[in-house]
Amino acid sequence: MRAPAAFLRSISAYRAANVFNPWTERDPGTDRRGHGPQARLARLCAHLDCAPALLLLGEAAGYQGCHVSGIPFTSERLLLAGAIPRIAAPAGRLSTRPSPWSEPSATIVWGALHELGLAGRTILWNAFPWHPHRPGNPQSNRTPTAGEVEQGTPALAALLAAFPDVHVVAVGRKAEALLRDLGRVEAAVRHPAMGGAERFRAELRAFARRIGAVRS
């Protein structure tokens, strides 16, 4: 399934102070010259072009991941390694960093999905889909405010409407709270950051078993 028009309009139109929009903005601090925003949007559309069994919802885009890659919980390094389903390993890079950007949480999430055989049947999103950063420093992260998370609700609602049968898993407390407000949370798992990797893997495996997505 291709990304719905209402969803694309919602994510593309957003502008705010101390927030980077990966799909419409170019970051001169890390983007190469060229068509970074368009390439990131094309990657996101390719990621969503499927009939997913699972949707993992995190908190917000990060500067080591979606800020550069255009896909939540996904780093430049994983893309270059060809580890992301439906996206061919790019011939060139979008960033000017001497080594590709790598995000620990992205590595853990995709590692677990591949281990469980769910990588090709999972899509990823965030409660606040854009990248909130500290003032004047796009290469930093900050926690989105409650108001910002609310601003991300229309995009999430459009995505859920496009995939009505998908099983939705909250990754972290902010995502869980938002999904509870929408009446769509089926499970909540520990965020893999800050020592949560093993618990994240175990809880995701348990939920996947419960819905029959994996056998072991």
C-alpha cells in the first residue's frame, strides 16, 4: 500500500522552531548538496509500501536516525548495509559525516525484527514524527512537549486509517499514552535505549507470539 495523501500532507506541512522536518528541510550541518528531503520522503514511502502485521510507535525522530535516514528507528548505516526491507542499499550517502550515522536504538530494533522474522512485515513511526532538538543545535535530541505530541496526532491517525488491521505496539511511555488516548494500544514494550535492549526484545517476542506472528 502506498502512503496515503492525507498522511503525506500532514508530515510535509509541519514547521516549528527547534524542530527539523526530515521530509521537507535540508540540514546544512549534515546534508550533502542535492535532494536530501526528497530522498528521505521517497525512502519513507518505500518503507510504508506494504501490508504490515505490526506498527511500532516510538516517541520522536532522532538526530542519528530519522533526521538523516527519513525512516523512524533507522540509521544511515543500516540503510547502507541493505538491512531495511523494500529499500535498496543506496549508492551514495545523504550526509557529510566522515562515517555513516549510526543510532543504537535503530540497531537494536531492526536486529530484533530480523531475528523474529518480522522485518518485512513491520512499519515504524513516532508519536511526534519530526525531530525535536535543542535551540540552535540540530545535531541534538530533546523530549517533545505534550503539545508537540498532540500536533503529531493527525499524521498518526491517517497512518492508522490506512492500515486498519495492523497490530500496534507502543515503544516507550509517551507512545503508549498517545495510543491509549486513540484507543489503539494493544501492547507496550520497553524502549531499547538506556539499558532497555533485552527487555525490549523479550517483550516484543512475547507479543509477536501472542498474536501468532512468530512460533518461537
